[in-house]
Amino acid sequence: MAVRSFQARLLYLLIAILVLLDAGTLISVYFAGQRTLRNTVADQLRVGSRVLNRILDTRARQLSDSLRVLALDFAFREAVASADVPTITSVLANHGSRISADAVVLVNLNGVVTADTLGGRLSGKPFPFAALLRDAQNHGEASAMVSFANRPYQFVLVPVLAPRPIAWVCAGFEIDERVLTDVRRLTHLDIAIWSSSAGPQLAPDESKYATLEQPLPTGDGSQVNALLASNLEEAQKPFRKLELQIFALSTIVLIVAVFAAVIFARSVSQPLRVLAEGAGRVERGDYVTPIVVEQEDEIGHLATAFNQMQSAIATREDEIRYQATHDALTGLPNRTLFLDRLSYAIAGAKRSTGSAVGGPSVGMIMMDVDRFKEINDTLGHQVGDQLLIDIGRRLEHTLRQSDTVARLGGDEFAVMFMAPTFKHAEEVAARIVGAFDAPIILGDVSIDVNASLGIALYPAHADDAGTLMRHADIAMYDAKREHSGIAVYEPGRDEHTLRRLSLIMDLRQAIVRDELELYFQPKADVRSERVGHAEALVRWNHPRHGVMRPDEFIPLAEQSGKIGLITKWVIRKAIAQCAQWRREGLDLAVAVNLSALDLFDSELPVFISGLLTEAGLPPASIVLEITESAVMKDAAFAQKMLADLKRRGVCLAIDDFGTGYSSLAHLKRLPVDELKIDKSFVLNLTETAADDLVIVRSTIELGHNMGLVVIAEGVETAESWAILKRLGCDMAQGYFMTKPLPAEAFKAWLQASRWGSSAR
Amino acid sequence: MKVTVRLIAAVLAAAIAAPLAAATIEARVTDPRGNPVHDAVVYAIPDGRTLPLAKKSAVMDQKNRMFIPHVLPVQAGTAVRFPNSDDIRHQVYSFSPAKTFQLPLYAGTPATPLVFDKAGVVVLGCNIHDQMSAFIIVVETPYFDKTAADGRASLGGLESGRYTLHVWYPDMRTEPQPQNVTVKSDERMTVSFVGHGRS
């Protein structure tokens, strides 16, 4: 966790600094102590060396003085003068013992030993320490350190005066333990003195002793060394004590400092942890609980800033949530929120009852304002927007507080309410429609609002909010299409819609997969009762749905923009078939239906001319049938288009005449050749069906008056055929002759039937 | 210090009028630097003749803690008295082979003098005053003298004949080489010695 590691890091850093400081102090004290110790010990050894030399000098002088006094003893001199060696030897021993000499030697003035106390070992030989003797001859006396019998000795030499020198007496004193003890007592050093031939007597451990080895001046060139040794452990004692004290002191300081550091680190990290927890609460969406840090320092300011930020975030989140769930224009809930509430309501309904039957139901109405685009375009967006706002208000006023009114986008509104029954739902819808009975007045404009309402209910129509909305939507489109104002969702409509979508997808592949096929239905001349034309009708051999009629998929092709491809395919196939029949001796013109959208394809006339030329057919071999409503879509452009086709010699027909609202004046301007009466007038045509009879008769008369060929569709009975013949209709088409047939079957039928015998 | 002795002798025969037919030897003793040596004893031993012991006497006084004279040449057989002129006692002794003796602490003059009948140097000391020393030079000839401060000594009344001339003085390292001389009556001869050692 970051906070803990920060505290730990802070703590570690502080402790590390303190430990380093302590360690540094201890190390420097240690090294300073060692340095001082070394210097001290070295000084001690040097001083010890000087003390040793001084002691030896002093001893030499004292010995010399003693010997001098001895040599002046009259009896001694008398004995020496006697020249009697045994006497002399005894007096040497006797007097030598007075001064504690270890050896006494008498030397004559020629440097030859006369007598000694060493059992005559030296007698008769030259004095072994010639340099000592020379020194004495020059200075009256001499003393020196010598190595004698492998032991260090101090030898002193003085003359025997009577009163003139008559001989030299020499006394040797071994440097024994007493001397060394003196030195030790004075210097606190260990000491050893040895003659080099004997080797060192003291071999101190180098790690425990500091030593100084020093050659001592000797009178005979022999090697006498002194070794001074200082016991380091002893010398180090005060330093050890000092180090221990400093260590103890710094340990105490360290402990105190660590405690202080812990407290300090905590005082920093604790509020940080509080801040982190506060930030965590904000992250979880808690904008209420404030962060409490009772400090006036930077962290306290930070906590205050945190709290301010918290409330600012809360405010902004509210705003964002509102914007996300509400429509900016009307202030009503938007689609998201509506879906939420719908889901919530459905979930609540599901909870309150185990079974859907008879339980509480949730109703919704999808509402679309009719002709809103026209209003918007005509009166401007501002008016349109204001209208939407007013519609929203009226909806809200119409409904209960607990119901939800939402704007889903554009001119689409939705209402949700708790509806115990269908009847109740329809009442709500009726109330909404009633709310718009009075026009909405915007400034000086009065607008009549008509709306289409689609009702869908849970659980009857859907089990979830999304499906319920889609079904309400479908119902609304039904209402719009049927101009009924209100429609309730019909079960199954949804599947129909899905099938449509699926077919649109399949249609893309239909031409490529060669699933389309042309069927032909004959048009017979009424008077001659012979077939002159064949209308080409496209069939779709759908792999799953089987053979489909044009009215099932042509509207889909129009919607999905595939109609152009299908039309061209039909024209190409129809012309090819026509050419084939002509080669086979059947002189037939083929009729092809054009969609309203085909009239906007300006390349179509060239395309058709090209195909006819290619096939070697006269232009009149093809009849293009255009519905009345298609012509009415864009009359001016359609007129130009038709004129172009007409100029190319193509025969033109108005299809389904009587269902549209075309004006006669308009019709008069169209360059068409034929008029096809819609089959709805013909199917039930009997002598007793007065209305249809009137319409058919007057249409035939109208057509003839305008110089057009009139064709009746949907002729199924002999009676209707007879009526048409009586009314003077030019051509007829329908099951009375035959249903549409594939090309081969059509040819066979034609050659076998009475209709085909008089082919041109 | 190593001592070398070099003797340079120049013998000058000088005919100096000597009415009693006695010859005289004038001797001069110097140290190597040419400084005169004081209290040097010069004596002549006649060749081939023995001379009778002298019945002479001499005095070695002690005054102010000093022996006076410092150097006393005597002919063998001479009796020397040792008066004590100080008001303190002295104990005179000699360990010299020529005459070993000891005069116990005494004041005044001892009753009997000591006869020095053996040639040699007798070193005198006082046992209670170490700094006191003196020399009695016992020679077997009546012909001897002691140099004065100018380093000169004079041996007079010599019979004609051959002599060996010796020199001794305190602190000398080695006795200078004796010189053989022949003197004739009335002859005055001058002999020089150069000694090595302190004067």
C-alpha cells in the first residue's frame, strides 16, 4: 500500500541517516582513538627508550664512581701494588663484592690482564675490550655496554692510582632483572635486553604488544639490543571505555531519534491515509462523507481542497447524469432514462407477482407527431422546437405524476404508465389524443397536432423493456399507415418485420444466384379474342420461402434501392424472350412494369434502346407499364422521361389506373398509349355491380376519348369478359385466360389454346 | 693518544774555561713544540765506573697539601726527610718498587729519614689527599740536575770521560733516548733533549 510504504520509506530514511551519523561518530572515534593510541604508544616507547638509556647511563656513572672509590681504597691499592696474583685476585673478589660487581679484572698499564675474578680465565691475555681501555686511557675512565659470556654487561674501567696510575681495574655488572624492573616501574613497559648472539628473550605477540627494538651502544662492537614492549590491551583500556560510552550514548540517542522519527512519520502519513481513504470514497461515489484532518498545515489545506473537489465532483456528476438522462430541449427524460424506468417497472411487476397472468401490467405508448417535418420545414426550427416543448408539456399534464413522459428523439415521444388492463391503456391513449384536440398556438400560428400512437403492454406483448419499446414502435407505424391514430401491437407483427429485413438481405444475392424468374401473362384483344401482348412478371424462387410474388418483394427492393437492378434484369430477360419468340414465330409484344423509382434513372431509355437494337426488335415490341401513383411522384421529371421513351418508339401504359388521384389534365399531358384499369374494379365486375360497372365504363370512355388503348386487368370470369366486350374495352388480362406462366409453359399454352391461333 | 718519541740531539763542544779541570754539561729539554720542560731531571751516568753511594740528605716537604718539591732528584743512598709543614696530618706512601714505604698519619717531622738506595722513580702520594703527588728520582750518579722554568739544567764538576745522559720528567710517556757523550776537562757541553709528553 502506497501510504504505508511512504511512511516506511520516511522512517527508513530518517533511521538510516541517524545510524549513519552514529556509525560515522563511532568509526571516527574508533580511528581517532586508534591513532591516538598508536601515537601514545609510540611516544611511550620512545620515552621508554630514553629512560632506559638514561638509567643505563646513570647506572654506568654510579658504577664508575663506586669503582673509583674502590680503587682508591689504600688496602686495595696496596694489594694491587704487591703484584702477588693470588692476593690481587682475592682483593678483587673481596672489593668487587662490596659494589656487587659480577666480574672484576685488573689490567696493567700495557693492557694485559693481571688478575680476574673469573678463575683466571682472562689472566695473561690482552684485555678483551680494547676500545674500553683506550677510552679510559684518553679520558681517565670508561664505561660501556658489552656482551660478555652472551649476557649484556655494563663494564666500567678506572685507573688504580698510587697516586699515579699503576693499573686499570675493570668491573662488570650484568644488566639483570633488577635493572629491568626499575625500567619497567618507571615506564610501565615490558623490556628485555639481550646480547645478539643469545637471541631475543622476549617474543611478544604483535597483535597484543607494540614494540620498539633498539640497539644499545656497546664498547666492543658487539650487538646488544633492547626490546621495549607496550601492552596494547592495557593502553587501549581507556579508549575502549570511551568507545563504549559513546556507543551507549549514541544508542540512546538513536532510540530516542527513532521514536521521534516514528511519531513524525506517522504525523505525516496518518493524514495522508485519511486523504487516500477519502479519495477512495469519492471513487466509490460517496460525495457526502467529508475528509477530516485536524491539521492546519499543508495537509490540512489539501484535505480542505479535497472536500471542495468532492462537492464539485458531486455537483458536476449530477449535471452530467441529468444531461445523460434528459432531453436538452424539453427537459423530459431521454431514451436511456425511459428504458431504465421501463426496465425498472417491469422488474418491479415481475417481483410483485409470480405469474404474468392477471398481475399488474406495464403499459407504454410510442407517439410520433404526424407531418412534423413539414411543420419544421415550413415554419422553421424555432417553431418546431417550441412545438415539441409544448407537446411535452401537454403530455405531462395529461398523465399522472407517476407516469413517465419521455422524448426519444426527433418528433418521437414515449409514455409509460401502470395499466391494469388493455382497456385502461386504450383510455390513456385516447386521453392523449384528446389532449391535442385543441390546436397549439405559437405566436400567431395555430397548429393542429395529429399524432400516431402505438400501444404495447407488459406482459401481454413483451417480456422486457427493449422488446416492449420495439413493439410499441411497430404499433405506432401501423397506426400511422392506417391513419387510425391509435394502434395496439398485434402479436406476430414483429416476426413480419424481421422477415422483411431478412428478405432485404437475401435480395442482394437474388440476381447473383439467379433466383429470379420471369412469368408471363397474356393480354388478349377483346374483339379478336387473340393474344397480342404478354406481361412479364418477376418471380423469386427463394431458397427458404419458396416462390414469391412481386408484391411481396418489390416494395422491399424499392426500399433497399435494389429496384433498378431488378428492373434492368427484367427488361433484359423480357426483350431476350421476345426476340426468341419472334424467331420461333410468335409475334408478341412484352410488357414490363416500371417502378416509380425507375423513372428517375435517366439512363434507362438508352439502356432499353440499346437492348432493342441489339435484339433486332422494333421499339413497339416492348410496353412499359407505369403506375399512376409513380407518375404522380414527380410529375415533371416523369413526363420528360416518358417523353424520351415515347420518342424512341417504346409503347407506354398507365398501370393500376383508378387507385391514384391523378388529375385528368395531368393525364392528358402524359405521352402514354395505354390505360390499364385497376383489377379491383374488374375482379367483381358483374352486371349487377353498379358501382364497378360505372367506373369501368366511364374509364373506358375516358380512355377512348383521350385516344388511348384501354386494358382491363383481373378478368376471371366469362361474365366480366362479356361485360368488357360490351363496354368496348380493347384488351383484357386475367385468370379467365390463364394465370402467369413460365416462358416455355406460356408458349405451349398459347399454341394449344384458342387465344393463340390468330397470332400476327 | 699514541706517543712517539723522537730524540734530536745536537752536541756542541764548547771550550769553556774550567780552571779545575772539570767539565760542565748544559742541557736543555723541550717538548716537540719547542716549549721548555720544567722539572725535568737530567742525569749523567759515567761509563764503566761505579760510584760510591752518597751520604747525602734531602727534604720532601709537605705544605699547603702539596709535596715540595714536586720532583726531587737524589743520588742513591740519600736520606730524605718528610717534614709536614701543614697543620693537618698526612699519610705519605709509595708503592714504587724502588722504594715502597708508608708513613702513618703524622704531623711535624718524623724522627728518622728514609734512605733511598735503589735507583728508580718513587711516586709519592698521600693516602688522605688524593691530589697530592710527588716524585723522587733516585739516580746512581752525583751528576744530576733539574730543569728550571726555562728548561735548562746544568751538570757541573764532571770528570773527563764517557757518560750516558738520561732525562726523566713526570708525565713523559717514554724516557727519551739516552745520549752518550764524552767530555773533557773544562769542557762546557750543551745537550738538547726533546721529550714527548706533557711538561
